[in-house]
Amino acid sequence: PSRRDLCLAAAAAAPMDESFGRILASLLLVRWAAALVSNITDCDETYNFWEPTHYALFGSGWQTWEYSPTHALRSALYIFDHAAFGW
């Protein structure tokens, strides 16, 4: 058999290591816990899409200058990604 065949056979025969699943679950748990207890360091970057989304959906609220037609620094496509959650 060729080297490639041996590698494929070894990969097929070896089950996924259980420790990998435990490590992945541990990392996800740590990230989840960190998200629950961490402070929001920059509220402008965190909440700046909810007001323009509300403005786009309902026609009222604040339109931030980044999304205004005058400046248009940010694309409206980003706020439409959040429109499904705001509706």
C-alpha cells in the first residue's frame, strides 16, 4: 500500500479523541461565562446599530450620523442583518 493509503486508513480507524470534545466544551463554557460577567467597554460600538435599525424598521428613533445619507460612513446592510431580531 502507498503512504497515502496508510494515512487514510489510520485516519479512518482512529476515533475522535474524547479529550478534544471536553476541551472544546470547556472553552465554550469559559467564553459564555466571560460574556455574562464582562463589562461593555465601548457602548458606541455595541449599541450603535440598534437605533438605526429601529429607525429603518419603524421610521422613528435616532438616526446616527454614521448611517445618515449625508455622511454614510457605514453601510445600511449591517443594520438590516439585525432587523430580524428588532422586528
